[in-house]
Amino acid sequence: MEGLPGKPVPGRDSIEPPIKLWVPEEEITRPIETRKKEFSKRGFKIEREHVREHGLTLGCKGCLNADSGNPVAKNRTATCRERFLKIYEEHKPEKLLKVTEKS
């Protein structure tokens, strides 16, 4: 066996193992591509109980997540928000009043 942990290469003074790295002479820079996220103000919260009471909206990941009991909320589709807005206008107008007071 050659070498020891303190001297990996016998006869060499350095304790560092021989590593060969290629480092470019010029600094390589790439432009960082960023996307601007579009944020939309939601206005009102659609609660799990209301999804269970009024049913799921077709194609809405938020409804699927709420129905499955997953603790992580997902965004609602525009169709889902429109549907629940109509439901709240008919059955729970006080919920929409709270939203307008906050604005």
C-alpha cells in the first residue's frame, strides 16, 4: 500500500491529493433569462367546504386538490372563479361584502 491519509503521494510535501482542473482563461458569462410572472388579484377565497357543497369545476386543479383533502392549495381557473362568484352572489353575499370592504 502506498501513501497515507496525511501524505497521499509518497515523497510529496503537499497533503492535497493531485487534482487536475481545467479553468478557462476567459470568464464565461451567459445572460440570465428571467420571466415575469403575472399576478392576478383573486378577490375572494373559495373554501374546501364550498367545493364539497357545490361540486367541483371541470378542469380546475384547485377543486381537485380541495376535494382530495391535500393541504396544499392550488390556483383556480378563471371558469371556476366565475362559477363560484355566481354561487356566492346567490347564496353567500356576505362573503363578497367582506371582500369589497378589504379593497
